[in-house]
Amino acid sequence: MKKVGVGPLSFQSWYAARYEMEPASRSVRWRSVAGRGNTDVVGSWRIEPQTNGTCFTLEVSFALELPLPGLRRGAVQKRMAIENDRIVGQYLTALQATLDRGAT
């Protein structure tokens, strides 16, 4: 994640993650590696065939360690949440494009 700033403060989220693919359930799960970064991330996605298409379920939990007092922490958390939402949106767009290419 790129650096995000609020006033004179800026922070950057970083982590290493371990991914596990489960072909039988058409799913992928991931979790950040302990001790590798300042962010705890847990997530998964699953694809389920439907009669008229496909159901795609995404779950992501994102927690950043911020060594700040309350008011400043809240402002930075808000900016980090916006940046995280932007990144998840990019991920979904790229994943959709990949899945669409595979369907042809």
C-alpha cells in the first residue's frame, strides 16, 4: 500500500502473506505472516457456479498497528481504510478480467 498522510503524519501498510488454494471448494485463502510487517490481513474468496452465472464471495479483514493517540489515529485509520478500499477495488477488477478471459 502506498504511503497515506494526514497533516504532518504519513504511514504505509506492509505485510507478507501466505496463500492457500483449495481447488475442491474453488477458493483461495490468505493470512499475513507473523512478524513480517505492520498489518494483519486475513482473507478469502470463493467461486460458486450458479444457474445463470457465478457467485463470487470475497472476505477481507485488515488491521494496521498505529502508534498514535486517539484523534490522530482515527484520522489516519480513515485514510488507510479509503486506500484499502481502493486497492481491493483494483484487485476485484483484475480478478474479474482474469476470470472473464478464462471463460472464452
